[in-house]
Amino acid sequence: MEAGIDDIALFIPRLYVDYRDFADARSVSREKLEKGIGVKQMAIPDSDEDTATMAATACLRLMRKNNLSPKNIGRIDIATEGGLDESKPLTTYVIGMLEQVYGKGSFQHCMGVEYKSACVAGSRALLDSVNWINSGENKAGLVVRHRESPGTWAPSEGRAAIVIASDIAKYDIGSPGEYTQGAGAVAMLVTENPRLVSLDRGVASWVMQDDYDFYRPHGHETPIVNGKHSLDCYVEQVARAFRGFKGNALQTGAVKNSHDFTGAIDYFAFHLPFPKMGKKALERILAEEYVDEITHILGPFGPLLTNERDMLGDKSKLMEILRIKKSENVFRQKVEPSVIGCAHVGNIYTGSVFLSLASILDTEHNARKSLAGRRVVFLSYGSGSSAVVYSGVIGEGYADAIGRGIVAPALEGRQRLSMEQYGALHRKETKEPVAEKRDQFVLKSKDGEGRRHYAYNK
Ligand code: CAA
């Protein structure tokens, strides 16, 4: 079996803004946020949380849940748009914090870098770790090969990788991006014979071009956003990457049915800057797929329909109605289970596509559906701009990894912020942290030389 995601742990800040408080304070209609955008809550980091504390806490949760010791891990890569230093990688901050729990020097054998390519970087980090394991590099120089608890980790498996995606989506107060804010970290255990998703080999399709849809020049705390253009870039780039993915998947035999290609996909895990984005991107992909399908059904008349659809008058309208109907069904079955995390957390940039995956697993497992063998397609977009589409198959052991859920436990004990508290946090005027922290890493202080001091709050 190909390597992939064995387990996922999340860290979501306890503090959040409710969309109703937000809508009333900004004089935006609640219906727009709830129905037009799909947002319900936005996770907001406290004054003692940053991308490093979120990443380290998610990683600690993952290690504890799987009874891992540092020697089982060969690399920790972190994808983020919120690096804390122009040189020092986020991984070193995280290892520094983890060593407060596991002992000084316990991660010194580990490699790891910080990945930056806007929101798409999490997917790149994951694919690189999967390739590292598939190539057998993770077994090089191996001394200790066992999980701490015997019986669950075969010696041949070598070291595991951990991929973390950690981000804070912060926009200017009063800007249209403000209601798509969010924060959180996703830590993934990458192994051979994974329980959650084994990634298909040779199917990933990457596209890239030079765009200024959303960018954050050095020194800016919030991005410069060309909102409508960013939606167009997202949809076009993801559709292009999907076309490449389709070609690769058919060529490798990962998917066999070229005439009902999307029928062979059980779930779409999109990068979701806000929940409604999945619907927009799906509609674009299905429009192309639909033309392919109809062309196949109509045989020699297909090109006429494809190229001169307008000439078909009422028939064309009928086709459009059928297409929309079909896309609504596909959305309900294959995308809707993925949006619950984004609706309650907001945009988490690099981790968003994996929050979609975790939401699918939780939602469908709770609905008692049998998931083993189901194919998930990942559609990852990064402004600037690039997209990658790839796929995987849910493993036999998924229920064991999901346990009592991935997303819901990370949202327990949350605290609703008043808009005044939120405003003070946004403007960095909060003197003391708003919430008391238990069982997580926190930022204690920053010194005049750019050093950050962290502690573990038991
Ligand atoms: N009831 C129901 N729906 C309503 C409504 C009401 N009363 N009022 C408005 N709506 C609907 C609108 O019809 C619209 O729906 P459609 O998109 O289906 O047409 C939707 O609500 C949004 O309304 P607007 O078009 O008026 O949206 P806006 O001008 O407020 O901006 C946005 C939306 C461009 C996404 C903005 O929030 C933004 O700039 N966000 C940040 C950038 C972003 O997330 N871009 C996404 C692609 S880039 C990316 O993915 C990378 C990344 O992570 C940032």
C-alpha cells in the first residue's frame, strides 16, 4: 500500500467570534454571512498564541494520541503563511517546545523545513513526506524502529513523518476578507500502511502562474486582497489542475471510468477559504465534466453541442437545468460533509484542505457510512497562484484513527468573544491573555533581540 495519512490531530484556538455578533457590528446582513458565505464562527488566536504554539500543540496531541516517541519520527515539516522569522524555520520553534515535554535533544535526529507557497504549501509538504516514505529514505540509518506500544508498528515501517499546517488568517478590520478569518493547526502522521488515507501514486497535477490575487508584502500583518480576482484565480487554477489530475488518474489506472469520472470520486476535499467556495469550484469542474459526458452520450453530435451550445436554444436550457440539478446532488453527497470544520473555524490557509478531509471523515463516520476503499480527491489552491489536485483511498483502519472524532473534540470548551474583546485582540491592545490555557503551549514573552519564549501550560 502507498504511504499516506495515518492520523490527524487539530489545534483550534478556544476563542471565537460568532457570525451574528460580527454581522450586527459591521452592519452586514446575517443572511449574507450564513447563506452567501457559509460562515458561523471564526477562531481567533489569543494574545499568547501564534503559529508556533498552535503547531506544537497539534503535534503534541498527535504524538500522545499515537503513543509516539521522538525517535519514531524522522522529519517534521511545517507549512505556513505565518512564519515568525525571515530565516529560522517554524520547525525549530516547535521542536524547542516539544523538547520541554520529551527532554532536551530528543528531536536532534529529526529534519524539517518550513514550506511557503500560500495555502497550497500544506499539500506540497504532505506529498514530499509521502514520497520520502515511498522511496524508502525513511529507513536509512534507522536505529530505533518500534512504536512505544508494541504490536502496532511493524519494524519494516521505518520512521514516520509529521506534516503540520499552521496559520492565522487575519484581514483588515472592515474589509470584505474580515468575515473569512480563522486560525488553527493540523498535524498529520504520515506512514506506510496508513489508516486514514493512502495517497494514489503518480496522479498529482500541479499548475502555477504569476498572479496578484492575494499577497502579503514583507512587513505587512494583513494581506492585500483583490477579492473577486482571487475567486476567479482559484476556480481557474483548480479546474486546470483537475484536468491534469484526470489525465494522470486515468493513465495510471487509479480511476478507470473516463465517461463518468466524477462518479468514481466519493469525496472532494477542497481548500475552503469560506464554506461556499467549494460549491463554486465544484460547479466549474462539473460544467467541464458534464460537457465530456454529454459529448460521449451524443457521439458524433457531441462537438455541435460543445461548441455551439447556444444554437440549441431551449434544449441548451434544459441541459443547463440538468447540469445544475446534477451539481446540487454531487455537492450534497460529496462536498457538503467537508464544510463543517470551515464553517466553525474559518479559513486556516495551509491546513484548510486537511480540515475538509477531517470533516468528511467525522461527518460520514458519524452517519455510520462505511468508508474503507472510498476515494477522496484533494483540491488545494494557493494564491499567487498555484493549485494541486491529487487523490487517495480511505484505509481499513480509519475508524480506529478517527476514535471519538477529529474536529469536534478540538472545538470543545470554546469561548465566545465580544466584539470589543475581538477588536482589542485584532489591534494587539490586549495586555493579558483572554482565556486560561490548559494542556497547550503558550507564548510567554518576546525579547528585544527577536527571540520568543514559550512554555507548556499543564
Ligand atoms: N443573503 C444571501 N446571500 C447573500 C446576501 C444575502 N442577504 N447578500 C449577499 N449574498 C451572497 C452574494 O450573492 C454572494 O454569493 P455568490 O458568490 O454566490 O454570488 C455572496 O453572498 C458573497 O457576496 P459578495 O459577492 O458581495 O461578497 P464580498 O464582496 O463581500 O466578498 C470575498 C467576498 C471576495 C470572498 C471576500 O470575502 C474576500 O475578499 N475574501 C478574502 C479572499 C478570499 O478568500 N478569496 C478566495 C479565493 S483565494 C484563496 O482561496 C486563498 C486564500 O485562502 C485567501
